[in-house]
Amino acid sequence: MGSLSSTAAIDLLACPYRLAWRLDPRLKSMRRPSPWSSLGVVAHAVTEDVGKGLLTSASTPEEARDLVEASWAIHEAHAHLQLRERWAPATPPRPTEWPGYHLTRARTIRRALKLFSAPRHGTTSAATTVVENELVAEATGLSGRPDRVEGKTGDRCIVDLKTGLSQHGPTDDQRL
């Protein structure tokens, strides 16, 4: 038997049709990314790059910033290309016009540079951070990809990155 993601389980409990819509491959062409989701994808991808060692070659904060900004530019260009392809013949807004773009970009870069500045032996160092790895609970069949798992063995903490403009805390669905 396969596993069911926590997001799929929540959708199943809330509205089985929503889950069916999301999983039916015949309906994939009807789904398209939005500027909001594209911005979140970019922010998560940059954070994932940092967690996987993007900054290990940087020796100064300036070099670290250059690497993070280059990562942002690459992921932004890819996300915008996907928007243009999926929205055709309509034209999506440019990335700098995406809602929350500047704030999300600044927060993502600041978070990355904070990780660069953290002590290498602390709980936020790249050596003790696992990024976007699939986890499966054999007993329940639930699976998921946490954004980050930080900390030393035996003292781990799951971190769920939120890139929305007004995310003040986890929702009930996110907490579940």
C-alpha cells in the first residue's frame, strides 16, 4: 500500500471532491500556478538551496548574499517561465508585480543570511538541517515533506516555512 500525504488526508476529511480534483491526472491541464503559489515556490527553493549547502563556499556575508540572490534569480526566472507557459495565451504579471514579492524576497534573503551567520555548531547550521526529505510513518501510512528538520539527533524540530503576506501562525489544518 502507498502512503497518503498529510495534505491529502486533510483534503479527504474536509472535501473528498477537492482531493479527487487534485489527484485526477485528466484534470491537470485545468490547474495552473498563480503568482502567489509561484512566489512561495521560489522562496522555498532558495531556502532549500541554502539548507543543502549553497553557502558553504561563501566566506563573507557579501559572498553569501550574492549566492542567495543568484539562487533567487534562477528560481524566479523558472517560476515565471512556468507561469507564462501555463497561462498562455494570457500574460501573467512580471515577478516584481506578484503580490508580496518584495517582502517575501527580503524575508527569504534575510533568513538565508541569518543561517549563514549562525554558529556552525548551532541548531540552525546546515550540517544539522534536513531539507524537503520525504518522511513516511509506516504505522499510519501518512507521509510528508517537511520544509526543514533542524537540530541535533535526538533533539529535532520541524520547521514549516510560510511565505504568505499575513501568515501569523499555523492554521488548524497546518497544525494537524
